[in-house]
Amino acid sequence: MTDVTSIDDNKDLSNQLQETKIEESSGNSDDDHQSIININIGIMGHVDSGKTSLAKVLSTNLSTAALDKSPSSQERGITLDLGFSSFQLSSSESKNIQFTLVDCPGHASLIRTIIGGSQIIDMMFLVIDIMKGIQTQTAECIVIGEITCKRGIIILNKIDQIPIETRQAKIDSVTSKLKKVLEKTCFKDSPMIPFSANPNNTNNDAPIGIELLMKELKRFVTIPKRNDQGDFLFEFDHCFQIKGQGSILTGTVLRGKVDVNQTIQIPILNIEKKVKSMQMFHKPIKRAIQGDRVGICVTQLNAKLLERGLVCSNNSVLYLSSVVISIEKVKFYKNDVTTKSQFHITIGHSTVIATIYLFGNKNNNNNNNGDSNGFDSNKEYIYQDSLFPTSEEYPLGSQFALLKFEHQVFCPIDSIVIGSKLDTNLDTSSCRIAFHGTLLKSVDDSSKKTLFKELKVFKEKSKQGSIDRIHNENTIIGKNLFQKDTDMTSFIGMKIVFEDGTTGILESSFGKTGKVKVYIDKGVPNTLKVNKNNNHNHDDEDDVGENLKKKKGKKTYYCKHVNCKNNGGWRHMTSRSKHYKSYHRDPCLEDCDECNKKSKYISKRQNEVQVFTEMKTIQFLENLKSGGKQIVLKTKRGQIKYVSDGHVVYQGGCKKFDTSVLVQCRHRICNFKISPDEPEGLVSYSNRSRHEKSTHGCGDSCLKCQKSKIEQQLSMHGEYSPDQVALIRDQYRDSGQKYLRLPTTNKPKKG
């Protein structure tokens, strides 16, 4: 809750911007501080948009780190670290308002510093170069502003670069575009101020639009209610040493209060120190409360050991390795935020890599008695694979995350947590900030048992089965939900949801094959049908197969045919082929994958045989006319080579065609026909020898007949001289034949 206090508009602005002089400690200094309310304003925007120039124009009090005083910033010409300065405006009440300006860097590589600085601000000045419009880091600053402060003023800087005659038209055009961009953000109603911090790049000209800015600031600002109760928590961003005084920690009070001479703790060094003195922009004070920007002086502390960190009291900051946060996805982040992914987590000025584990509760109304943001450590939550955008199904506060840090880090409870992907290429135009939330509690993740006691997260699992049959009017038998001999004790009473929306309760198991009995209170509707799946279930026949295996002692298999009922479908592995050829010679009546596979194979083989049968006669005839040239015929089953004399050489396993091969008879005249459709002279290859020995009326011109006659004559005579044998051979070779069977000895053959 915040209280809004109006500021007097009637006073002159020049009198309200008062420069505070550096004073020594006096008796009235603490009373003066009590009449001042501090509001932190973050100046954010893209690099080189004029943020530091704006801070310089507005500020009347400068800190030691204001306006890029560091040598590295002056050398590079850009802001590299947070800068702090302030100015005051008087209000209609007795209190004055001090505005502390937090000048944030704008370069993409310094996003960690920007996020760290944004967590201490109450509102934002978003500086936009009117000549360039919204740039990459401008968009990221809008996201950071929505997370941390949700209130801001848009400053359209560098209007002096626009010619006067077209200046107003340009301002109206840019303002209209910006309103469309911001209409879905919390800055849709933010005022837009045309401004020029340094007209014409000279320090002599007065800023353009500063009076309008102060007027809108007085109207727009809300004064937050500061709470000085609770443990002290201080976030410091600079630490330096002053000789003779001690070490100075400059930062912002995040919670509680601190007084001079109070003992404070520095957790990162594990030491305690007493506050020697405090100042607010060079003005000594005795007490600081939530929201104040102060410098705390302590003694006997080596300032080189510290750069940024936390100061607390009563050990209120813990050194943690795992925490639970409420989480909300940034709508401009395009990628998915998934469980077990790693992100850069920023808490205050500390950034560490952490692995996230998501869980939540749909439609959580946050009206429980648990922790803040609707989290209750005694409640059960559902495991999530990814983070969902905020919606009616997943409202704000219904999603949480367990963060496991890469190394331990100091984490104040209720701190703002921002997750981002800082290892993304700097040249990309996409948003790097993925999610944000609030740190709720620490958890002990030393073991799964201790983690489960503090965090009860479950995964939603489901099983899908089918209806085996309808048992009675209120009960059905289901199958394929469980395996055989599954212990279903833990599943009894669970809800079963059918495809038509009917719900039932798992009543008990049914038999020992994994089937279940489901009870439907309202009766089994007509919309439920038994699933007749072609791939039949083997549950009923499991026992048959086991018994067959035990009885025969052989390896068994289950027949793949749908209609197989022989021994419940179980066969021995050794008789499988025989079983397929005999029992399933005819196809199954139903659509069977195994029968379809077989029919495709048979049609393929028949096609090959038909192609060969049609071509074999033509090939042999062409072969005889080609003068003995080899002709090759290729089929899917292999390669068949034909030789001129009709002999066939089979390759690739084609011996299956032996009985169907036809060859040419070697007699000159042969009128034999194996069938009316075949030409004359073709006989079966396996019957050719017997056919050629039969009577042929070829005459003396037939070489085959001459060969048979000579062989017959030789076999009838008893003896031949070597000269006679040589003469017969020469005559036979002259006739064109290559081979002749002759006696190898001079002895006459018997009989």
C-alpha cells in the first residue's frame, strides 16, 4: 500500500530545486532529516541516449560516484557503473521530498549492473533518443521497470536536433508510436516529456523542457510508505576508504532502520562492525530508514575486500544453495523456460547461475494459510516441464520454482529475483530477461528425503488402455493398462476417464493377465464400444504359451496371424514355418498384417516367374541366331545367363526355374512341339538327351545324326588301329563337331 501526497504547484521551480550545502554535524541535522522523504528514481535507457546529461541537469547534490567520475568511464565516454545524485522539491506539508537519481549504464554488456541498480528504485525516468526511438536496451529497461517499480516518466531527449519548424510534428509522431508500443505495459498512462538536457551540445544553453518535467513529476509521483520495523538490511554498491575516518559503505536501506553506534553485520566477511557515523549526500544524520540513500562509516575495515554486497543485523541474511521462489514469465521473452535449464539469477547485486525446477498449482486463488504469494510447504504441487504465461488457468502466484545455485549466495527473504540469459549474443535484438519472482524460502537439498519433506512436488502420469468387454450394466473389463502380475493395490480407487468423457473408478484387478474391472456409477453408456483392434491382445493366451514351453521344453513364439487359434496361437519355434504353410494356407477372414505381407510376396514372385516365362523362348531363339553370343537376362531374384548351345548357368539362387527351361534340339530337322503355343524344336532341358536319341529324319547333312552314326559304328567293331582312329577323328572334326566319344583302347568291347 502507498499513500499519495500532493506537492504544492504554486511555488516557483527555481526555488524548489535547492542545492544542499555540505555541512558539519550539528544538533539540528537529524531533525532536518526527519522532515525529508527520500524517493529513488532510476534513470534508464539505451546507451548514448543522454541519461547522464539528464542527471547532471537535475542534480543539486552529487555523490562520490556521480556523473561518470571514474577514470574508466571518462576514458570510454560511457557510463560503466551506477551513479548517484539528488535534488529536492518542497511539498505542501512540512516535509520535503528528496529525489535520489540512480544513473544506470545503458550498454548491453552491463545488464547485470542495470538489474542490480533497478532493485532499489521507486520509479523510473525512461530516456529515449527521439531521433532513434526504442532500441534494444530501451526494451529491456521497460521490462526491468515493469518488474521493479511499475511507474515511470518517458523523456524524449535530444529534441534540439530537430528543426524548429518540424519539431512538434516529429514529437507527435514519436509519441503516437510509443503509446502503441506501451499500451500493453504498465507504462501506458505514463507522461511523455519532450526534453533536451544539453541543447546544441553546449553547457551554456538552458535545458529544454525542464519546467514541464518538474510539473509532471510533482503531479505523477506517489510517496511510498516507509517501514522502519524489522531487521536491518542495507545494500551497498560502493566501498572506499577515507584516511583518518574509516571505510565508507554507500548504498540504500532496503528494510528496517540503522542508528549511529549500532552494531551491524557484513555477512560476506562474517564480521561485525559498529556504525561510527552516517551521511546523506554529505549531510550528517543519526538515523536512516527504509528507502534512504546513505553512507555508513565503520572503522578497522579493509575497503579493498568489498565492492558490492549486503549489510544486515541479527543474522537475517542467509548463505543459501537452494531456494523456492514465486515465478512469472516475461511476456517479451520468446524462448521457452523449461525445467532443468540454467539461467543467470540476479538477487540484489549478486548474479549466479542456477538450475530451475518448475512446479505449480492451476487456478490457485492464493487464499490459503501458507506462505506469501500462495505458497504452502504442506501443500502438494504438480511438476511442470515448462513455465506458462500468466493466464486464467495459471494466475499470478500459481507457479513456483526451485532454484539450485551453482555456488552458495547470500539471499535475503522477500528479495526480487530476476532470471535472464546473459550469455546470449549481444548483437541479438531479442529480450534476454526470461522471468522474475520473489524469494519465498530456503530449502535443504542435501538429500531427496529432506527435500521432499519441505517440497511436495508430484508428476502427473496417466496410462491408456482399451475396453475388453462390458461385464454388466455398471462394470466393464479393461485391458492394456497394466502388465501381467502387476500389483494394482496402489491404483485401486483411481479415476478412469474414457474418450467420450465418461468417468469411472478402478475397482479391482481381473485375473492375472493385467486386466482391470472399472465401475461406472451412472451405468455404462451406449457410446462406449469394445475396441476391436486387429493387433489382438496376447494376455488371454500367455498362460497357454508358458504351459506349452514347460511341457515341450522348447522355445515358443506367438503366431502373428489374427485368426490363429491353434494352441491359443502359440507354436514351437522349430515348427513355425510348417505351421504358416499349412494352417494359414488360406488368408484370414479379417484384415491381417501377416496375410497382407504374404500376399504381397506371392504376387511379387508370380510376377517374376511370368516375366521369365514370356522371355525365355525369345531369348533362346535369338541366342541361336546370334552365332553363340551370350545373352544375359536379369530378374529381381538374380541373374540368368544363356549359352549358345542351350546350356544354362544359374546365378543368384535361380535354380527354382529348372523344370520350366526349354532348349533347342540339336538335330537339323525336328518337328517336335512341347505345346501348341511353343515353336518346333524346343524341348525340356531335363529331357533333351532322351529326345535327341529318338528317331530324326534329318539325313546325312545333320551333324548330330552323323555323330550318332559314327559312334554306333565304332561301338560295333572290335579293334581299330591308331591310324584308323585318327582318320575318323579328323573326318569328324572337319564336319564342324568338337567332341566325339571313341574307344580309348585297341581292345574290342565285349558283346
